[in-house]
Amino acid sequence: MIICCHSRLTRQWDGQELSEKLGLLSPALQEAAMRKRRWIDRQLFIVGKLLVLEVLRGLGVGNYSFSDLKYNTHKKPYFDSGVDFNISHSGDRVICCGMAQGIIGIDIEQIKTINLDEYPDYFTQNEWDYIYNHADRFEGFFNLWTRKEAVLKAIGTGFHTPLNSVDVVEDVVGYDGITYHIQPVGIAPGYPCHVASTVKDEIKLILIEL
């Protein structure tokens, strides 16, 4: 089972709410949160971390804490013993997905108008054909963007891997001898979201009010 917990920011917290939610994080994460200058960025960061705890509970491994977090060389956080998770946010939406066995990556993006000519080296020719043949090119762009970033985050290297080295038009992608399965996650209209995992499994989507 892949557990995906998501939330939406609807307002700025008052001082007491901020303090209470910060208190649920480790000192290092509290400091990282307070370095965010805009309130929405601060809250997105905090909610993302709190959703990790919800995912762990959903997986039945709620005995982990933020003090157990470790990071790979590209700053991807993980827990020992096979539990993997990933966080993404865009606009006012935050999502965290996790699984007890396997590797996972998640990405969500809010569709917006962009200049496609600024991204010549981000996609393969096959992917550009998909985008330009899509009924809505911006929707097509962000569909592929979330698929691609989910895979790269699952790989664990993020943008350190050239984006055009991974073609994500199909739902099964091979990279460096490992197979990744891409699945859509229906959060909200205008927010394409995809998860990539080394084990294809059922997705359980849970809305969390924070």
C-alpha cells in the first residue's frame, strides 16, 4: 500500500498555532522552518513534515520520529529499515506519500502559463511531441513535469540527473537498472500530481486538515 496524505493551506496561522505545530518538529526542523521568510512557505514546510507523521501512522510504523531522519548525499530524507517517503508542495497544496517497502518519489505542480521556449533541454523529443500534441500544452507540460520529477526524486538525485536523460511518457521507466512505476494522484483540478515507486501498489489518498 502507498499512503498519500495531503493538505491545503486556507489561511495564515496565528502565533499560538504556529508555536504548537513547530513544537511537533525537531529543533533542526524548527530552525529550518523559521528561516522561511514568507508565511506560506513556512507553513508549507511545516505541514509537509507533519504529513510525514500521518503517513507513518497510515503505514503502521508510527514509532519513528524526526530524530530518526537521515539524508543521502543529495539531501533526500529517509528512514532506515525500508520505510521511504517523499514530500511535494505547490500553490496552497502539500502532499506526502510513503511506503513500507520500496523507493518512492512524489511531485505536485499548479498549472500556470509559462514560456515553453525556456525549457528546451528539459524533455526528450518524445516528451516534447506529447506536450505539443496535447489539447492543453500547459497541462501537458505539467503532467510530464510531475511525472519526471517524481521519478528523479525516487532515484534520489533530483535535478542532479539531467532531466532529458529520463523519458516519462510511459508509465514504466527504467533507469540505471531499476524500474519505476508512475501513477497519477488525483488531488484537485489544476494540480497534476504523480507518484513514482519501485513497487507498484494501490494508492490510499487521505485528506488531512491541519
